[in-house]
Amino acid sequence: MYQEMSVHELAEGLERRDVVLLDVRDADHFAAGHIPGSLPVRLPDLPGRLRDPEDELWVRLFGARRPVLIRVGVVGDAERSIDAAAILGEVGVESYVVAGGTRAWSAAGRPLNRRW
């Protein structure tokens, strides 16, 4: 089971800095255009990265400088996003699949970053 987050909720959370956004699409799709501030994460690497306190992902989720409440938005194809949300849920991270993903973000007139 997973929860969804709308593009509007994602934009508000990114502005408040209480959302960490993971992009679980492949590298080519990420490079072609991604939501500014998103962190690229290969799905097979996610479990290991959640255990490594030196990893940028671990620091953003569990580090001392994070907000007390943090939500994780996930974009990618539906299956990868749902799988990533399940992995995050197993370690107690409140995670949401972004409804419509990057396409919905772009369709709402929001910018995409094409720099890696």
C-alpha cells in the first residue's frame, strides 16, 4: 500500500523544505528533465543507500539538520515508484508516490531541470 502526493502538495513541500524528492527513473530520463531538487536514486541501490550514513540520501533523510517531519516524494514509472515507497516504508520513512510524476509536474507548468 502506498500514499499519493499531488504536484501541488509536492511544490509546497519542496518550498517549505519538508519534502525530499527521489527520482527513481533511469539516468537517461533523469538527464532529459527532472524536477529541480530531486535526487536520482537507482531502485536497486536504494536499500544500501538507506544504510550508509555517508550517503547523501541517508544524510537528507536521517541527518541531524533535517526537519522534524520529513516526507519523501517519489517519481518514476508507477511500478518503480511504488516499489521505492515500499522500501522506504520498511525503514519507517513516510513516503508518497507523486501522482502523475514528472509529466504531471511539467504539465502543470512547473520547470524541469536538464542539468545533472
